[in-house]
Amino acid sequence: MPPVKASVAAVQQVVAMFVGCITPILIFSTVVDIEDSAKHYMISMALIASGLGTFLQAKRFGFIGSGLLSINGTSFAYVDLLLRAGNEGGIALACGMALAAVPLQFLLALSLPTLRSIISLLVAGIVVLLIGLDLIPVAGYYIASDLGNGASWHINAIIATLVVLALVLSQLSKYPMLRMSAPLLAIGLGYLAAASFGVMQWPSFSTEQWIVLPKFLPYGLAFKWELLLPFALIYVVSSIEAIGDLSATARLSGMKTTGIDFWERVRGGILSDAITSTFAGLINVFPTATFSQNNGVIQLTGVGSRQVGFYVAGILVITGLLPQTGYAFSVMPSPALGGVTLVLFGMIAAAGLRMILEAGFTQKSMLIVAISLGIAFSIPTQEEYVAKLPDYLSAILSSKVATGGLVAMVLSFTSSRQPAEATEKATEVPPSETPTKSQV
């Protein structure tokens, strides 16, 4: 592609994923209450890690990478557990647990048939639904947060409402790129609204740094055995989601979604995610994953060239190296962030519901969903009871996502339904063409 056309396509991709990439850092920094310097650093590093992951996916070094325009970014799937680890041990424990569990993703990538058999599309959908439902109250926390400067409650409500309306109206627009750029436009409106009410605290940009470079474990690492299983479960679900995302990218790009070559691409894509998450942990930022929303950009623009991935990676790395990026987004008005995350987290829950429906909503699957959601929102909400349990049980049962996900997995295993059936249906791969472990 000509450089100008490739650059325009890359900017479109970045606009669609930028807010989603840095939002987990903004949420973590507020809930865990880390220093501003750490927040600025982590925002920059999240962009640099995303740039590396996008480059690995597009370039495809041997068996690493998918060779597709697959955009990588910080994943919302880990937010629930990262917040818990952060409250118990700060950045060190959050990154330490992410690093401790990432070897599982390497193993899953090297054994794809096993991955497709241990967890079905139904189980993945239940976990994604739980992630969205569990994060929605976080959006409410931001909407209700005190803005300071004597701001009253109605200012928060007005800013959040404007942001939500901007998102909703842009999604109803007939202009595709307006829909894709909706999060950035909505946040921009939130900044302007906060400034007009006099509650916007603009960054000073006074820094001696010209660039922000990655540092090796600047905040250290920590580990707790009881958190290992919950983190491992999310890596399994993230890998299942990657199969769906890469399948969609390949299909939209005119590539085959059957046969050995396709599954080698999927293996390379999951390996790329695992490598990028490892790099992210070593520079004290959070795990990454493939972004499904960028497939919508490919569908709308008709541009699926992996050359665009190189441009996207360059843009992400450059913006991450600039210290002003971290400063600018670290002062985002909390009601603006709350309005955006309210819609984003709701969409995550809706995506989980869609996966459940795609798996086939039979009487048996309905029971699995009902029991999983029931247990997820019953036992974990009883904090005094959970606190009395042994540490290894408390770590699992205090998380709605981990509890519901494990229950769903056990019920799926014990049912008579074939676990791989739903996943094969979603990726359109006939059982006869599924590669064996030795072939992959």
C-alpha cells in the first residue's frame, strides 16, 4: 500500500482501540491509588507493549505471530483480578501474578486441540459475561467520584450523561468512522464539559524527560500461591477469545479459516500474546490480548493488509515514548471515564451473552449458565464468610469471575455435550479438519 493510505488506515485502527488500551491502567491507578508518576509510566508502557504485540502479530517471525492485521492491547479480562492483587500487594503483586500464570498460555498455544477441548464456547461466554457484569459497578464508582473544586453531584451526572449520549448517538450514525472514533470523541467532550464547569485540572507538562523508556521491574514483583489458579483461568479464556478474534480477522482479510495453515496462524497469534504479556509484566504493566473491535474497522474500510499493522505499531510506540501522553490521559475527568466504561463494560457483557447464544442455548446449557451465575453472585458477595475460608479457597471464591468460570467449566465437563462442538461451530472448522497435536 502507498504510505499515505497505509498511515490513514493505521490511524483509523488506533482510534478504535486507544481508549480501550489505556482504560485498565486508569481504573487500576484510581482503585489501588498508586502515585501519579507510576500512572504516567504505566500508561506509556501499555501503549509500547501494545505496539510490540501488534508488530509481532503482523510480522510473523517463524511460528510466532499470526501474519494478520491483529491489533494488540491491554485486556479488560484481567482487570477484576488485577484490582484484587493490586489492593493486596500493589503493582508488584498484580504484575507478579500475571507473569506467574503466563506460562500456561505458552502451553495452550502449543497444544491447540487440548485448548479447544478443555473449555467450550459456552464456558468462555459465561466468563466474558461475568467480566462485564463485575466491572459495570466500577463505572458507577467513577461517575459518582468527587471531582473536587466544590463540584456538586449534578456536574458529575451531566458530564457522564453527555459522554454516554455521545457514544450512543455516534453508534446510530450512518458514518462508519464516526462510530469507530466514538470513544475518543466522547472523552474529548467530557474534557470540554469538565473545563466549562471549572472542574478540569489540566496537566502542566513540565518534565525534564524527552521520552519515557521501559524499565526492568521498576516496582518489583510479588507472588501469592492462592491467586495463581484464578489468573490461570483468565489466560485460558483470553486464549479462547483470541481464537475467535483471529478467525474473524482471517475471514475479513480473505484468508482461509480451515486447515493446518490457519491453525498455525492461530497458534502463532496466541504465542505472540503470551510473549507480549511476558514483556509487559517485566516492565510492570498488564497483560495484553487481541482486540476484537478492530475487526470492525477492517470490515468497514476493507483494509486488512498486515502492512498497516507495522504503522499501527509505530504510532503506539511513539505515543508511548512521549511523556505528554501519560500526563494528558491521567487527568481524564472521572465522570467522563465512568460514562465511557459504562458503555464499554456493558458491551463486554453483551459480547459474553452473544457467545452463549452462539454456543446453542439448550436446556442443558441454560442450567449451566443459571448455576454458574447464581454461584458467582452469591458466595463471593459474602465477604465475612469467604474471609474465614482457607487462603486457596478464599482467593477463588472472592472473585465472581473465577468462581463462576470454574463452576461453568466443571459443569461443562460433566455434561454429555461435546466440549469442542460450540467452538468449532463459531470458527467454522469441521471436526474432520481439526489438526492433531502433532500436526500443529
